Amino acid sequence: MLFALEDAMKLGTNIRPISYIKTHAAEMLQQINDTRNPIVITQHGLAKGVLLDTRTYQEMIDAIGILKLLAQGEHDVETGATESHEDAIDGALQAIDER
């Protein structure tokens, strides 16, 4: 399950000052792992960081990687840096034969 938009909207409901982390770190880690909802960390009243569970973080990294590949593909299409299906198959078969 990817980090959904409705989860991002919940950022405003889980806000804690940095001083809270010092005495409640284990509780906060349990909360984010149980709920998978991020906690916004503030310093001097300003949002300075976000605490995420590792599964959500990895899913976000994976999604960003896919988005980067899609953006590169779109760029390749726009600039004509593509080849036909037949040429791609021929190139792959040639590479296999050269092994």
C-alpha cells in the first residue's frame, strides 16, 4: 500500500514538538508502525521533519523510482530517443547471440 493522499492530509493531526521525542521516542515509533501515519516534528513552532515507519518510507522511495523512470520515458518519446519494437527485439537477440 503506497503512501496515499489521504495519509498526507493527516499530517496536520499528528504534530509533536521535538522536545516530545526525547521522552516519548518508543511510543512514537510504536504509533507510526501501528497506524502507518506520519508524525510531523516541529522545532520552535515550525515543521522541521517527518517521522515515518520504514515500510511507508520504502514504498515512497520505490514510487519515486518508478516516477523517475516514467519521466525519463516521456522525455525519450518527446525527444525521439526511441526505437521500434522490431529494432529492440533484434538488438536483444543480437546481444544474446554475442554471449
